[in-house]
Amino acid sequence: MNLFQVYPLFNINPVKAEGSFLWDDKGQKYLDFYGGHAVISIGHNHPHYQNKLKSQLEKISFYSNSVQNDLQTELAKKLGELSGYENYSLFLCNSGAEANENALKLASFHNGKQKVIYFSGSFHGRTSAAVSVTDNPKIVAPVNFSERFIKCEWNNVAQLKQLFAENQGEISSIIIEGIQGVGGIVLPTEEMIQTLKNLCAENEVVLIMDEVQSGYVRSGKFFAHQEFDIQPDLITVAKGMGNGFPMGGVLISPIFKASNGLLGTTFGGNHLSCAAGIAVLEVIKNENLLENSEKMGAYIESEIQNFNHIKSIRRRGLMIGIELDQPCAEIRSNLLMKHHVFTGNSNDANVLRILPALNITEKEADIFIGALNSVLEN
């Protein structure tokens, strides 16, 4: 049997990782400034993370959600304390797409309405409802399409108000990324966020904040939306939550009432994933990664802002989009093949996406800065 080839692959086979570095099967060392789509939040094979998982493996790695699991309770408590959402509840699952599916479903259960507003440039996942609110027709199969999902242009307040007027009483939820990641590190305006907040409150619409990529300290705050004075009804998380272990979750406002069978998952919140999630939160707290995210993001921005071919830098914390005056594909390839630095792209062909581990140092940042300068000088 062969693999179902749906990914364009670099001819690189990583076999070892530590901190912000990878090694391939030929012994070549690489700087990881992309973290596998912002997944590696505390660095590869962090000692505390390793020890937590090893210890848990010696006890129990999995049982279903039909039994008590104190690790889930511990994870929820620590997440609430660090994020400032202690009065919310937590539903655990396996991925960002699954988190968004459950959030959209929970919103519709709550208010009995069907329609959902999403935004241009958005990416919320590849599963049923999640892909229906993703702005990429190439990955929306006919079975996923429905007129219940309504697209609004990003940061277009007038159109948002018009959509509410046209669909009065029918909108169940609005889903929006704290910062658009795949879209090219695109930031929402204060006006858009406040308008969303007010329209949702006035029309009994559930506000879902997708913090799958922008959450977990990535933006320099625990959640990107905390830059604004809002508390969404539902917050979805994944990626950096498990530092590579598949994990997702929904933070749920007290306005929602739980009932048996309302939501469910086979693997979500298993013992091993919870051990990974707890380790990540402990490292974030103990190593002050909230402060380091903003500090190192600002350092990188200040060092590269005058480089050739850079038009603008879109940044919050260590979520960085470098807009070039040309497509970034060749730049990204040269960084990888000539300087052995992993970076990311986006749906905007000119935007290079930078998502390093939250505990990077100036020494590691300088490797990237030097490589980028060398590539852009040519």
C-alpha cells in the first residue's frame, strides 16, 4: 500500500529534534522557525514535557470518557488560571477542526438557529462544518456546501451590519480567528471586534473565537482577542496546546448548559494527551513564555524591519507575517535549502509566515535574522 499523496513534500526526513532545531536522516541540522504550523509551542522534546509523558506512559495512556479522569480536571483548572477564564468550562477533543465543529454545533443547540457568518481569508479546518466556514473553495466539497454559511469581507463593518439585517433572527453564530493565520497574519480592527461583540449581544448570536493558531501565548497574550475588551461565548484551541501531541478543546461560557450526550469524543482528553497539555501549561507559566513571546517578537521585528524587499511586518507576539514585494516561495526555499531554516507560507503569496517556539532566545533568532538578510540581499 502507498500513501495517499495529498501533501507537497520537501525532500527532508527529520529524525531527531531538540529545542528549536531538527536533524534529518543525513545529519543536517535545521532551525525550526515554523513549528509545524505553530504546533511546537515550548520547543521540541522539552525535558519537562518528555518527563511528564514518560511518567504517564508508565501509569495509563488511554481510557474512554466513560470514567473519571483527574488529569482532565487538572488541565482545565490550570488553563482557566493562566488564560483568565476560570469561570468557563472545558470540552476536550483532538484537533482544531474538531474543536470548531463542536463549537458550531453547541451554538446551534443553544439558540436553535442555523446560519453562520464567517470571514474572507478564514481557515477553520477541513471537516464538515469547519470547512464550510473556511474561505477556500478548492477544499470545500459539494457535500460540505450550504447556503446557511454566509461569508463577510474581513474588517468590513458595513457589510456585517447588512448581513445581520438581511438574516434577522436566523444567525446562530459568528466564527472568527483571533488573528488570521493561513490568511497571512491578518489582524482584526478594533471597530470590527466591537461591532461583532455588540451585534452578537443584541441578536442572541453566539460569538466563536477561533484561537487554534493565535492562542496559547502565540500573540503575546494568552489569547489574541484579549487585546480587546471582549469575552467570546466559545473559544477554540488546539495546535500549541499539546506541543505536538494531538489535542484540541473548546472553552465554554457559563451561559451554556451541559447535558449527557450533548457532545462526545472517543480519544479527546485521554490520559496521555492531558499529561502533554499540563506540561505545556506548566512550562508556559514557569518559564514566563508570555513575556518572552512579546519580547522576542519585538526583537525580530526591530532587527528585520529595514531589510530589502520587506513591505510590512504584521505581528503580535511570535505570530509574524513578513510581507515582501515579491512572492515568498523562492525566499522560503532558499532559507530552507541554503540556510537550513524552516519557515511557512500563507494564502497571500507574498507573506512569509514565522511561528517559532515561544521559548526561543536571541541566539536562535539571530540565526534566522542573518539567514533572511542574506537571502533578501541577493
